[in-house]
Amino acid sequence: MQAPAQVTFAEALRFWFKLGFISFGGPAGQIALMHAELVERRRWISEQRFLHALNYCMVLPGPEAQQLATYIGWLLHRTWGGIVAGALFVLPSLLLLIALSWIYVRFGEQPVIAGLFYGIKPAVTAIVLHAAWRIGSRAIANRWMAGIAATAFVAIFALDVPFPAIVVAAALVGHFGARRWPGVFALGGGHAAGKKGYGPALIDDDSPRAMHTLFTRSRLALVLAVGGGLWVAAMAILLALHGWDGTLTRMGWFFTKAALLTFGGAYAVLPYVYQGAVEHYQWLTPTQMIDGLALGETTPGPLIIVVAFVAFIGGWSAQVAGDAAPFLGGALAAVVVTFFTFLPSFIFILAGGPMVEATRGRLGFTAPLSAITAAVVGVIVNLALFFAYHVFWPTGFAGAFDPVAALIAITAAIALFRFKAGVLPLLGGCAVAGLAWHLLRPVLAG
């Protein structure tokens, strides 16, 4: 069997465009889809090169599936290949989420829409709990990691420790702990080692390194200068137009920080987004935050794109484009926040890719990630409890318990844990159940 022919930029462009519209299922599903398409079917990259790139993306803050697409696009077609692959992974979900956000704001109080969300919210609670289990099964390999997860849970649940402080503390534990007990903090299989025997790949295990993958200080400086310059230019424009207290300026600064803290995926950073967007800036309500996560689960692309919903609601409410153009204000805020959220991911891949290509077979910088990922499990469990509280006791503990919402959540959890149900079918079924109950409840009460 021969290796595939060289992939043209146009052919890759068509694939990345298609991937942006079909990448459902969260990071695990998206990575599995890319593996099936790029390693097994098309053989554009070998198993080991794919996993090596994935390991680097797991170390980084940010959406690992989007970063993996950027990395492979860069390997295939240099800088523009990486930019196109990463951008097309995000763009369809951004446009779709802007449209869904507008529908939510305009028609969210309608009985049909309200009924659909009534069923979706308990499903989201189950999905977040399942995410904690899925990440925990990979990250908690021993009792020390379990202790880190439990400590992180207590810190954020009982002591209200900010999420960034938990990330930094876990990273320090991993860094210094690995010096004394290296086996404790060694990453496990991560995404399990893949099967062999797909045949020779275009970018194979023993393929010579392309010129653009060789590290040079000048190239590193150029990438950092351009990436940093884009950030400074965008922030300067916002400052000039809106001032430091402007909604868009504060969103740009806040979501830049969030982008640098998304170790462990979107579920890990959601508590930080909640603390800032809901509690501090009050761009949206807790209920809207849950609804936004539900919408994010129904769109392709990285789940962290839920920040576009947060921004849309905040931009709409703050009327950042004027009283007469609320949709423009919401859409503008969504685009601004998406830019600041994903820009660091492109910089990390394009700047770090050459160095990572030189470390194949000896990734020794993963101990802090191991500890951070374990801590993330405790943080996500706290997030699941937060969602459950708002869904099962919608008016607070002093109010009535909602047994139907709890039943939908339990059913959704059984479907996920026992029957491995897909996210989209699960959300669809729960939405129908919620709508049915929402319509039947007045009849039963009468």
C-alpha cells in the first residue's frame, strides 16, 4: 500500500469546511471524528504523529480539538493551513449560535420554546456530571490524583476559591510533586493509543521534517509579535471607542483571561465564566447561563463557543450598538469575544509547533497538566451541583422541589452512563419530554 498523494490546499480547505459543520459530540467526539477521517480513512497523518500533536494540545489551555485541527492544518500547509483549519472549526458554530441566541432572546418566553428548554436544562446537568466522570476516568489514576480533585472541589464549593487560583495551585503541585514522585503525575494514555495497520500516511512516523516545522528564533519572534500585535490592536480599538468601562472592552479583557485558563476543556472554565459573567459583571442570569450551555451543546464546534452566547446576551442587554440595533450589539459582542477567546490558541500552536515537533517521543512537561486535569474534575462536579440546584429548585431551596426536572435528569444520566447515548439525541429526547410536560401541566392542574 502506498502513501496518499500530496494534499492540495483546496482539498484540505474543503475538508476543514465540512468538519466545521459536522463536529458534534464535544472534544472526545471531535477528536474521534478527526482520527477516523485523517488517520484511518484519508491517511493524511499517522497514528503516532496524530497522538503526539494531541498530547501537546492537551497540555495547552484552550479547546484541544480546535487546536488539534489547527496543528494538523499547519503541518499540511504551513501557517495559512493552520489558520484556515482552526478558523473553519469555529466559524459555523459562531454563526449558528448567534442565530440561536437571537431566537432565544426574541422568543424564549413563548410556551413552545420555554417547554423545550424545560427539558433541556436537566439534560445539561446530566451531561456536565458525565463530563466529570469522563475526564476523571482519564485523569484520576491514583489516590493522590483523587485527593487533588477532592481538594479542588472543597476549595471552590465551600471556600469559594477563584478558579485561576486552583489552576495555579494544581500546576505547582504537579511541577514540584513530579520531582519527588514522578510516577504519580505521569499522564496515562490520555486518549487511548490507537490501532495500527492503517497503512502508510502522507505525514508518517519517519517522514522527514518539513522546513516550516523547524524551529528558528526569528519565526518564533514573528509569530509572537503578530499574535500579540493583533491582541493589542483589537484592545486599543475597543479602548478608543468605548473606554475601559465599556462592555466590549471588559469582555475582551475578561475572555482573554478565560482563554488562558481553559485547562481541561470548556467544562473546566465554565465556573470561571460564571463567576465573572454572571456574578461580577452581571451580563446574564444563572438561568440564561444554563440555557446558553444547552444551546452550545446543540451546535457543532468547540463547546467553549458558548462564550458567544454569553457575549450576545450581554451585548444585547447593554445595547453596545445603540438602542435601535440590539441584534447588531449582540452579534458584535459575540464576534469580539470569539476573537479574544480563540486568538491565544492560534498563537500557542503556530509558536509552539516547531518546538513540539522536535520533542516527539520525549514529552516530559506534562506533570502540571496531570495535576490541573485532576483538579478540573472537582471543579466540574461543583458545576454539576450548581446546575442541579438551579434546575431542581428554580426558586431556591426555600421554594418547591421540581420532581419532573429531577426525573428527566436521572433518565438522561442513565442514558449517558449506561447506554452511551449521543448528546444530540439525548437533548432532543429531553426537549420533547419537557415540551410535553409543559403543555400537559395546565391540563392536569385544571
